Amino acid sequence: MALSPEAPPIPQTKGFPLMKHVLDRWLAPVDRNRLHRPAMFATGLALAFSTIGGPAALAATDTPASTASPAATATAGTATAAAQGDAKQAAPKKEAQVGFGYQEQSTYYFCAPAATRIALSAQGHTPSQEELAKALGTTENGTDSAHETTRVLNQVNGNDFYHTVEIPGSAAEPAEMDQLQADAVRALSNGYPIVANIKGTAVDVDGKAHSYEGGHYLTVVGYRDEGRTVQLADPYDTSNGGTYWMSTISLANWIAERGYSA
């Protein structure tokens, strides 16, 4: 290849040093910190190979570089865009509250039907407590477990959004507290309240104790501080509009030995 008179002669070296020399001359005006860009690097290699000797020089390498097909490139681009979209959607809000219709439980053992009715009202469903009691299998002994509320919530909503989460120990583990917080953010961000089956005594953020030694069901209808505190709609306690706030840690321990639908 003929060189212009003002260009310095290329040193008569072999292999990679010669290619490096050509690259250095061609890329001199370009910011070297940007050599990681695939397109620029490929162009530089093409120029170097054509200067050194074209196919003969390429044949000296171990294997030719593979080129992604247009279909593979398009697929990768779509996956990247989807991942970015998911990341945006997954960013949690610091607080959220759903609109709901509060109901006081109509009998002493209708806490599960009432809590389920409160949750369903956020999605525009308004079955009676009696209808829900029948679907839940509620008797004077109460409602068996959160598995029943999960089943009926999905049945009435016509989807499978809800799943049952159990906290089997006598106290919640840190991972179970974190899971409840994450479930509250996920469910309420999508407009679905949580129905929790609780037992024992817990204290709300105002220092008031709420005691249900025989067990109870209530509904989580809001959260703040990125899910560290939740708003409960209690179908038995009608004071303050039937709602109060509690830390997620306290609620998780209240749910211990039972479970929730989220």
C-alpha cells in the first residue's frame, strides 16, 4: 500500500506490533478512552487488516470473530428494553393507599368475611358478608386459614393475583418481616389489599394495644415509609373509622403461627 509523502514509513515488523502501529496512526485524533466501543474497534481492525495484507493477515488469527445475526440483535434489544421497563415499574413508591368500602363484621365470627369484603371492594366487588361466609366455609368457630381467603379473593376477582404466605413460628423471622413489607408494597401498588389472619396482641403506632387472643382477620389497605408501616382496616374495631397504623414488624409478629393473602 502506497503511503503519502508526508506520512512516516511503517516499521518493518510482523504480526500484532505492525497492526498496533497502523491502529495508532489511524486513531490518533480519537479519544483513546473510547476504544471500548465495538463499532470503532471493528472499524480500526478492518483498516489494519486491509493495510497489513487482508485475508492473509486474518488467516493468521486463531478464529474469525463471530457476527450476531439481525434477529439475535433485535432479540437482545427487546430484552434490554423490557428489562429497563420492568425496572422502572418495579421502583416502589414511598406510600400508597387504596380506596375501599369499610364494613363492620355483622356477627362475632364474621371477621374473615368482613375483611375479605373490604379487600374486594378495592376492586369494585361488593358481595355480602353472608355470601362470602358461605364461600369461605365460615362457621361459628370462625374461618379455617388464610388459604380460604386467598381462594375466595381470586375466585371473586377472576384472577390468581393472591397467594398465601405463612409465618409458622411463634415469632416472625427477619426474612418474613421483609417479605411482608415487600408483599404490602407489591399488592397495594397494584390496588389489591392484603387480608391477614392474626392472633394475640399488637400495639399500633399510637401506642394502643389491639388484642384478639382467639384469632382475627383484618385488611391491610395502605402503607407508608416504603412499606415499613401499614394501615389496617379492622372489621371489629370501629374507632377512628375502623383503621389504624402499625409497623410491619409488629404486624408480622401478630400474624405468627398463621398467614396472610397477598
